[in-house]
Amino acid sequence: MANDVEPGCHARFRARRGARDARLMAVYRALREHFGHAAWWPGESPLEVAVGAVLTQNTSWKNVERAIATLKRAGLLSLPALEAISESALARHLQSAGTFRVKARRLKNLVAWISRECGGDFEALARRPFAEVRASLLAVNGVGDETADAILLYAASFPTFVVDAYTRRVFARLGFLSSSATYAEAKRLFERALPLDRALFNDYHAQIVRLGQHYCRRNPKCGACPLGPSTMGRVKCFDKNDL
Ligand code: SF4
């Protein structure tokens, strides 16, 4: 029976959880100190952010930048223009983003959703219940957890944590997540440990991306990493041979 659990067990569990939460904040502070505050996500408008979140699926940000520049030159980075253009014509503008036919279809699906749900007014979207908006966005074909959370955080300013491949790699190596953790488990780790703060989630994700790009790569540069044991003391990564 749950009530038979000794109070001491609860206290130990709370203490362990408190220590883990503090370590997550310590990781953030070390990254921010090293990289500085990140003005993220790159994009001049919430619509551009949402478009970028779809285009970045399975490709580098450089390719996304090229595709967005092409859309801008063609006068297509507005809701009416994206609604009006056919899927096949849109695909021709997305060639630099890779899998451009798939992305054109996904983008058209997202544009239809934005039109229907808020008419391009992302501030109005942000006033609706988060769970309802997230569920509705996840029902859009081609929008998965990561894309949805990136749009909801960076375009609509909801406090929702974005988990990407860098997050999984870094926090598995740091010992916070198992290598088989699901998206929901990884997201829960951060959202339970940190204050539900949009600006913090925004910057923390950006810091993780920088760490993943510059240090915690497939072949990590642990010697120079701002989270190396010499910097973080108690926060230690697994031995390189375990990675
Ligand atoms: S010390 Fe190495 S494994 Fe740990 S976060 Fe840094 S680069 Fe990644």
C-alpha cells in the first residue's frame, strides 16, 4: 500500500530530486556563462519561425537559411502568399532545404493550420489553453513533438521545453537521461526541474544546441567543454569510452 511507504523514503526521494534539479540549473548556468545569452530562434516573425521549424527537419540550419532567403526573395513569407501558392510551386522554392516535396506538403499543412487556428495572430494563439493548442498542432500531418514545441515556444511564446537530438545526446552523456528515453520523458525532466519560464526554456534549448554543435558532437571535445569535470565539479560525464 502506498501509504505504508516510510516518510524517510519520501524525504530521501525529494532530496535526490532536489539535487538533480539543482544540477540541471548548474548545467544551464555554466553554458550561459560560456556562450552568453542566445537571441533565439533565428527568424524575423513568428510565421518565419514556424516555417523554419518545419524546414529544419532532417537538415542543417544553413540549408534552412537558404530556403528562407529564397522564399523571401519570391515574396512568399506571408500567410496569404503561402496559402495561395500551390504545393508543387512551393516545392520549387524549397530545394535547398532537402526533401523539398515532403517539406512543401508539410508546410502547406502547417499554413492551413495557422490560418484556421489563429489567422496568423500568434499572440491570440498564446492566449488559448496550451494543451489544447499542442494537441491540435500535433494532429497536423508532418508536425511531430519537436517541431510542435519549437513552434509553440519560439513563435507562440508558450513555456514548453524543446527536446532535440542534441538534448538527448548531451543529457544521456551527463547521466540525466537513459539513451532510450522517449521525447516525453526528456521533456518532463526539464519541465519538472525548472521554473515554467518561457525565457529560460528558450535560452536553455539554444545553449544545448550550441554545446552540441561545438563540443558535445558525435566525437565529443570533452577537454575543452564548458561542462567538463574541471568546470562543473560534481556534474560529470560518463567516461569517453562509454559514449
Ligand atoms: S564533457 Fe564531453 S560528453 Fe560531457 S557534455 Fe561536454 S563534450 Fe559532452
